Amino acid sequence: MTAPNSGYVPYIDGLRAVAVLSVILYHLDPALLPGGFTGVDIFFVISGYVVSGSVSGLAGMKFGRFLAYFYARRLFRIAPALIVCLIVSALALDLFVPFAWLSGTNQKTSLAAFFGLSNFVLADSDNDYFSPRVDFNPFTQTWSLAVEEQFYLIFPWLFIFWLRGAKRMSIVLVLVLSLASLIWSAWAGAMEPSRAFYMITSRFWELGAGVLLFQAMAGNRFALPSGATRAVVPVSAILLGLGLALDTPGSTPFPGGALPVAGTLGLLWGLLASPPGTKLLTLLEHKIPRYIGRISYSLYLWHWPVFVLFHWTCGLQAWAPQLAALAITFGLGAASHAFIETPPRRAASASRRPRLALVCTGLVALAAGYGITSGLWALQPVISLSTVTRHATDWYPDAAVSDATHPGCLVWAAKARLGGGQVFVYKRTGCAEPVTYQHAMFVLRDSHAAAYLAMMKALVLQTGAPVHLYSIGGCSFIGLLSPPGPACGAFTEAALADMGAKLRPGDIVFLPSLRVPRLSDQFAALDFNAAVAQMSAPQTEAIRAAQAHAALPALQALAALRANIVLEAPTPVFPAPAFRCADWFDRANPICTGGTMINRAQMDQLRAPVLAVFASFMRQVAGVYVWDPLPPLCPGQVCSASQSGRPLFFDGDHLSAHGDLLLLPDFLRFIRALPAAPAGHAGSGV
């Protein structure tokens, strides 16, 4: 068997083609290749093997020069195509994609990607690689590049021993770190799956396996006997194929990565000794897979933002947009390889400038790309084609609120930590007008309470009444749909205790939340019949009963403080998220098929169980009231997410800023009619 060398090995490009095509097919439609995401595992093994070969001939070079040489080559291999892809993708998002929860991590991911840190952002985002939100982040693919970049920071310090003749020491170091990574990967995969997927600590073993294979083959420790490739190559191909076909999200990176890693190692090992004419070798060395392998880096970079932009606009479910997305991907990949990726790499190789100067040039280019992308994000409100971005004060409840009838009046917020969440206190400043409502309002906030922020700010501005907003994501008080999360109990307890210390007779405790099932998420349409079935399911009825029973002591305690407790009757929910269907370039998206309307009778059907629970509260606790926003939002027999061309809702169930301000007069009339100093009175309702 021939030892590996640093020369060109054609079949490795063929293996790269297998890896990148597997990833592309999986991202196009997971049903096409369920384990296709493990193409990244193939890339990692190849990278460890190839990078070892690429520097194996530098034994006589001083360590400082070796570092400069290594990092210059890596920078000019990676940076040019990455910088252009990140900038162009940011520009495309500026033009077509409004800010939302669904796109909330995009900007941060893009900026972190310039310096090989995007995997940290994604690991900390509470959305693993297989969650729907990831499909709408055009920078998700940079996580694997970040892992490789972090590996390259470590690799020279391990491989230098090999170059200095202390080969056993180098092998031991790489082996120990790889085994530690493998053990950590197995543990973290069960305990912290998102971090296990994204982080170098649980991926090092895959790259390390490639390094160890090179070292073993270079030392002829595992030379294949004649004819052994007849078994090694087909068995390895089968292992690789099984990994690509059968691996599941819950098993990666270990044990799910074991099959593709083992298969790739076996093919790298066995094909080197395969005689010319071997079928698999001939296939991998064909000019088409070799070309795809050569442009695989650019293909990998560009396929994801192209697919994501299709997800955001016309959709990627049908065969026509899928073919179009593939054509654009291969066009951009080929152009990127020819005009962006290759020329700087060749220029750097031919340059007589010191390698340290080339490293500095690469870092400056990355910093410049970072600056350009930051500027593009700042320009989004100016250059965007999206009506949502251009008319932000209509769509976003947290946009600035002003009122020409109250000149000089501003709303400011004080913020403090509380019980794992936050409390915001909104007050009026710079205003000489008298206070016209003498009571404070306290709001327990999840995202649906936050959707009332424009109304609350306007209330503060117009009346001078302060609003205390207790905020934690995903935790509603008396949500009635699902059990609260583990962090919710402590926060609710802390918020109620803080309220109890500040409440005065007649103050408002406002408790909005989503208490009927969604008909759409920001990323998918749901089913009305399923929503009705959920509301009447025994499990949901049990949850409603349990939460209603658990809430009674808190409601009674608030009522004992002579507070007016205002429950929000459910607002309409819609089959499509309004912001995803607001522009000419996204209205044909399949997510918009259900439309942004719902019959009033259907909403009444969904609301009935919630209103029954509220009626029970009013019978049992004096001081509980129900405010119903449905009549102002839906005055006819059909409810719409917009009114006269302006949005009432941001998505399928969160109010917009315009919807908030539409409700403000009705809400003010409602709270002004409540007792100023309630004591032992019966509740009033819808």
C-alpha cells in the first residue's frame, strides 16, 4: 500500500461531492435523504486527513514560519468566498426578510460567522439544528465552518510534534483529545443535544480521526495486504451509505456520526490502494464528481442562503422552486469558485510577501466584511422592499410611540431582574399635563402580553398612569393550554410577590395570554380542525381544570389587595401569519394558502371553553373582570388580520402596533369604568 502524500488525490474530490450533495439534498427536502446532514461528518474527516497531508512536507520549517504559513493558507482558502457570501446574504435579507422571532438570530449569526464563532450563537439560541427556526437563518451553514476554524487554531500545536520527529507524541495528543471529544459527544448528545451538535468539543473526534488516519498511513502502520481492498472499500461504502440513509437527528453527532465517519475513513484508506479500474474509484474520479468536489466549499456556502431565501419568499415545497433553487445554487457555487475562491488563493500562493503579512491581510478583510455587513443591517429600514420593515410603526408593538396631542411627552422604562425574568416599569416624562388615570397597571407578560406594548405605552403617554410589565419568555399566567415550563413557577411567584408589595386599591392587574390553539406558526400553517379537537381533548380539559384550580389562590390574594383583575378574552387567530404574506414576493408562499381571515363563528367555537373558565373565576373571586377585544377587532362575521390595508396582527395570533392602538380607546373605557376602590363586590364580565 502506498503512503499518503500532499499531492492531489482525485477520489477525495469525489468524496467531497458525495458529502456536499448529501447535505444539499437533505436541506432541499429531508425525505430525499434522511441522514444527509451527516455529509458534514464526511467533510470533517476529509478535512482532518487533507490538512495533515498539506503540511506534512514542512518538517524543516521554523515553528513561527510554520504558523504563519498555515494560517495564511487557511485564511486565503476560507475567507474570500465566506466574506462575499455573508455580505450578499445580508443584503438579500435586508431586501426581503422583515425582523421577527423567526429571523431573530440571523444578524447575530452573520456577524459571528466572520470570526468563526457562529456555532456559539446557534448553540445558545435554544433552537437545535433540526428546529424549524433554523431553516430561516441563511447563516446556519457557517456553524461547521466555525468548527473547522476552531480546529485549525488547535491543529498546528499538535502536528508540530509530527514535523519535529516526535511522531508518537503527536499521535498520542491527537488520540487523547479525540477520545475525550468522543466521550463528551456521547454524554452531551443525551444531555445537551444542541451544544453537542454545534460545538468543537463534541466534533473534534471526527476531524481528529482524519488526522490519525493520515498519521497511521504515513507510518505504514495499517498497510493493506494485497486484495484486502476488495473487502474494505465495499464495506466502507455500505457504512457510509447507511449513515446517509438512516441516521436520525436525535443520534448525532454520536452514535449517529459513527457510520459516516467509519465509512469515510475506510474509503480514504482503501481507495488509496485500489488498482485503477476499480468501479467505485472510477466513479469518484469521474470529471463530474471531481468538479463538484472542487467547488464543494462554495456550493456548501451558497446553497443554504439560496434555500432560505426561497423559504422566506415563494416557498421551497414544490418541484419547480426546488429545481430553480438548485440551479441558482450551482450557478453561484461555480461562479464563486472560479472568480472569488480561486484567484486570491493562487495569488497568495504566488506572493512573495511574508506569510504574516498575508495573515494580517486576511484578518483585515474579515474585519472589513464585518463592518460592511453591520452597515447593511443598519440600513435595512431604508433599503428594504418589505412593507413590514418600511412601516415598522404599524407592525411592531415595541416601536416608539408618540402622540401629537401630547407634545413633549415621552415614555421611558426602568428595567430590573426578577425571578429569572425581568420587570419593566414604564412612566411618562417631560410632560406638563396632569395625570388623568390615578391607578397603576401590572401585567404578567409572555409574548402575547408583550404584543400589547404599543397600547400600554400609549396608555402611559395619554394618562400618566405607570405600567409594570413582568417579562419572561414562554411563561403565561393561566395559559390553559399546556403545563407551564420549569422556570415559570419561580418567576410567577416572584412577580406576584412584587405586585403584592406595590399594589394599591383600584390598581389594574392585566393578564393577557394565548389561550386558544394557534392556527399558524411563523414557519408553518396548522389545522383548524386539529385546534378544535385540542380544545375539547380530555388532556386539554384536564390542564384547564388544573390551571384554573391552581390560579384561584393567586387571584384571591390579588383581590384581597383590592386590585381589579382584568382577564383578556381570546383575540382572533389566523391560518396564516400576516407578516409572511404582506408583500408581492411572498404572497404565493404555501404558508399563506389559508389566508389571514377566520369566521367569527369559528372563533366563538375556540373561545367558548376559555370563557367558561373565566365565568367560573368571576363567580368565585370578587374583583375579576373580563375585557373582550374581539368586538373592536372583528366587528362583522369575518375576522381579518388587517383593516383598510393596515395590520391588526403581526403574525397569526400576536397583535400589531396598529391593532394595539385601535384597541386603546375600548380598553381605556373598560378600565375607567372599574371600581376606584373595590371591596367585596361581585365580578363583572363579558
